[in-house]
Amino acid sequence: MKNKISAPIAKKSEKVIENFNDKRVDFYDWLRDKDYPNVKNKEILNYLESENDYANHELSKHSDLIDEIYSEIKSKIKEDDETVPVKIGNYYYYSYIKKEMDYWIHSRKYKSLHSNEEIILDENELAKGHSYCKVKGIKISPNHQFVLFAVDYKGNEEYEIKIKNIEQGALLSDAIPNTFGKVVWHENNDGFFYIPTGKNWRAKKVLYHKLGKNYDEDNLLYQEEDITFNVGIIKSNSKKYLIISSGNNEENECYYIDLTTDDLSPKLFLERKEGHKYSINDHENKFFILTNDKGKNFRIAEVEKNNLIKNWKDFIAYSKARYIRSFELYKNHMVITSSSNKNGLLDIEIINLNDNSSKNLTFQDESYQVDVVFTTYDADSVRYNYSSLSTPYTVKEYNFKTNVEKILKIDEIPSGFNPNEYKVERLYADSRDGEKIPVSLIYKKDKFIFGSNNPLYLYGYGSYGISIPLSFRKSIFSLIDRGFTYAIAHIRGGDDLGYEWYESAKFLNKKRTFYDFIDVAKFLVEKKYVKYANITIAGGSAGGMLVGFSVNEEANLFRTAVAHVPFVDVLNTMLDEALPLTPGEYKEWGNPKNEDYYFYIKSYSPYDNVMKQNYPNFYITAGLTDPRVTYWEPAKWVAKLREYKTDNNKILFKTNMNAGHAGKTGRYTYLKEIAEEYAFVIQNGIK
């Protein structure tokens, strides 16, 4: 019989914090290592390990169920898989993965798919000897001679850029540490652009590296001085320009560098203006601009390259009913992704730039997800991914000339999947202030009965204008096939029903996000999709804040709460400008050095509002090297919950000691983590 392990009890060490004559006592501040991001304090590490030991001990009681769920999820993954090739120049580029491989192999073939394969990069080789390996930024040089890639072995999202000579199969001596992993080749093949992490993991600079040079000699092209702004880089669809965007959640400005010349001087497109967000792309003698200058839901404007100061002409006029999310430019076409403010469902419009004729693609499901995948500027088709909660991923291509659509790939579910066994619904819940909140849900028809004891798993996020995609999720069927209803709440704070949907729930209106989520849960109880207190709620990062507020506010409504890398110590984090993301977050939550924001953030910060009451069961995770949500936020929250809660429900807290915000890498490694969460939910999330 296994020895019993008790839940860890963290020590208390008083720290008094005072702002605006308001005194707060934080007994668990000691869990923050003063040398972060180098966490070496043995007392802290021992405490985190004791929580891991306790969580593993409790999960071991369900080891058979964990193994069963792991096998179920794994059986839905095609072990030998391959992406659809993309033709770039004379090469077909594609990636594949084989049975028992954790990582992908990236390859190409010359002129024909029947030619001999040439391996460009094998991530499995890069991962050897490392417990964590994340590869990003894989970019082929314009002359197809080199491949750029960036690798992170710690999970702290600081990537080292490496360059490989494909033909020789050897790495160049050029290696650049401490970057964000975002790279763009210059069209002259002599070098590339990148963004270093710099001090405090902030994107403030754009540098140019010339091949063969030491990175200490790299040219600084742009440096942002505004503490709330971060920079990003992309190459225009035509490959003629590097586009630098510097901004925050409220405004930005763009610069461009002409890649058809050797002049590396960034040219300002339009200077920043309060409340103005825009992005640019080019086509022949024009720039097209996605801009909110005429309304929150954006319009697409056009301007001639030789006269940028003249008024921008409407290409697609602003409409309050239509939210324009993005566009891609091809040699003769523009492809626009937008959504309706009425139902939030995505739409793809294809416009012929020669005659301005347009066509909208149609989709068969009541609710769905569609994502345009840009291939090349001169492509004769637009490629996109399509799925829904009950439709596996399908790669489709629509031909601009023939108007014929064809399927390139359907994601195979090896263990079998019959969508007719499931019901997908789109509901609209009443919020307390009169809004209709969209809810997407799926359940198995032969398991679901209105008004029964069917449990429900409710997921939400609701921040930064990020909408939760309605895509196919293989893993959730281990819950659904056991009688769970899986639901997504499209709450304010995301941009599901337009940009105003996002902006209506930030700053001093942030609580709308949380109340929308609670109101969705109550609506589903009222409509007999679930019984009161038989709900599991889940969210990650800012979605963890959502979960934390909800359990403080309506603890008895929920049976179990899942919070992955949760942002819960909101007030303390937002008061600390030394943390990587804090200054940029002022444009989302407000600056608590302003008294109004201080007390408002304090009123919803989950850590500050833990109280003596019964709480649901908790399953909480963290990443020791996470630069986004630092490990001590969930650690402190768990310690305080253990102190205050008045019930016997369980709190499991697992810290990935070798991973960051996204958890572990590897195709199969993370599946075990999902299986552990679901086993906990199944055992503790049913009334």
C-alpha cells in the first residue's frame, strides 16, 4: 500500500504592501525567487517539488484511467503524418512525422514530388539530449541555399537562431542567442532581420545580421523607446518589403524597408496616433491598409506608393456589422477574412484585383473555424484549413481562375470517428446587462439527456481581443464520450462579435468578461444542459484569471476548476514594471499606479480576493521558466487557497520544472498531461 502524502502547507512570511493608503499583507510573497528568472532558492524549489509529489501521488490513484485516456487520445492521432506540400520556386516543401517520433522532419523535393527527398531539418535530431525542445522560425533563403531556424531548450521563450547550409548539411558559425525566434530573410540572401529579447524579455529592437559576421556587429535598424510598445516584423506577401510594426493594444505605427535594394533604412508609413491601429501590405504600385481610422471594426484602404501623404481611399468601406480581421494579397487577388457582428462566424471573401469582382466561400456547418494559409504571392489558389467541433481538420484549396474548390487533405482519425454521433449547438445566453453571449457546445447524442446529471466542461478566455476558435479538438472526446458536454463561452474581452466586443470589456469594464462567463454557466443550468454544481470550468493564462474570479464569486456553482499557467496575482504583477510584460499590459488592464485602476484591479484580482468559503476541486499548472505568467502567481494562489478554503475538496498543483508557458514539447509528452487533467476532472468533476 502506498504511503499517504498530505497536501503541502506553505509557510507564511508577512510582507506589508501599501498603495493609496491601502495596506495589503502578502504572506506568500517569499515564493518569488529574487534571482528570477534563475530560480535557485532551495526552499522554493523544495516547496514546488512537494506540490508535484502530492499531485503525482493523488493522480496515481487514477493511473488506470490516465493510461486509458492517454491511449484514447493517442489512438486519434495519425502516427505517420505529412503536411500538404507548398511549391516555392522550383522546390516542393513539406514536413512529416513517423510513428513514435515526437518531432517533425522538414524536407523538400526538386521540381517534382517524385524526385528524391532532401531533408532540410530534423527536429528529432535537435531534441536529442534535451528534455524540452521548441523549434520555430523555419525560413528558407530566397535562393533556397540556407535554412534559418530558432530553438529554445529551456521553455523560457528565448531562442537561439541557427543557420544551416542545406546542400552541405552543416551549420554556419553564425549563431545568435537570446532572440524571440522571429526571423525574416533579406531578398538579397546576404542576411536576415530579427528581434532580440534584450533586457526583461521585451521586443524593443530590430537588428540585421549579415552572414559571416559576429552578431555583436549586427546593425540596429529600429529601437522603440515607449515602455508600453513592442515591435514585430513580417515580410510583405510580395516579398518586396520588410514591415516593422511597433505598438500596443491601443495604437501602433509601421515602417517599411525596401528589400529590392540594399538600403536598410526604415521608412515611416504613418506616425502613431492615439487609438489608431493599422497594418500594411503592398500590391504593385499601391499599399493596402487595414485600419480602424473610420470605425472600430476596421476598413481596408488603399494609397499609391509614390504619394503616401494623400488621403487613403476606401477599398472595403467600414461597416459596423462586419469585422474585418485580416487580408492576404496575391498577384491578382485579395483574400479577406471577416466575421459578422451578429453571430461571429467567419467569412472568406475573394476579390479579383483586376475587375474588383468578388466571391464569398460557403461552409456547411452551423458553427466552424476557417483559417487562410498563405502560400506564395503568385499562387493560383487560396489554401485554407477548415474544421468544426465535429469536423476534423480539412485542408482545402479554391482556384482563383476556375472557381473550383478541392480537398487536399482530411485529418485522419485512426481509431475512427463518426460526426453523426455528436450534436453541435450554437446558443445565445442572456447576460446580466442584456447582451446575448454566444455559446458553442458539443455532446454525444446517446449520452445526453436534458435535465440529467450530465456533467459539463465550460472553457473560456476573454482577453486581448482573442477569440477561441471553433476547431476540432481530438482530446475532448475522452470527456464527451463519457457523457460530458463540452462548451465554449464567447465572452466579451475576446473579439468574437467584433472589435467593440473586445473593447467593451477591458480597463474599468473588465468584470464584464467574468460576469459573462458566470452568466453563461447559469444559462446552461437554466436551460437544463447541466445541473447546478455539476460544472467544470477551465481556462489558461488570462483565462486562469477568469476561472479564479469565477470561483471566488460563485464557488458553489462549480464542481471543479482547471487553471493552466493562470494569471491570478494581477495587482502585484501590474504594480511591478520590472516584470517582462507588465508595461505593455497597461493598455489592457490599466496602470494600478492610477488610484482608480488600483482599486478596480484589486476588486477582481483572484489572489487578492480568496476568502474563507467552500471552493471547488482545483487542477492548476505552472511553468518554472514561464516569462509570461511567472510560476509564483499560481504557487501563491494555491498556498492561499489551501489556507482559506473550508472544504475537503482537492487542490492539485503541478509545476513543469523544465518548461514554460506552453507546457512540455513533444507530440506524445503533452498528451499525458491532458490525460492527467481529464482523469482528475472525471473523478472529481461529476456530482
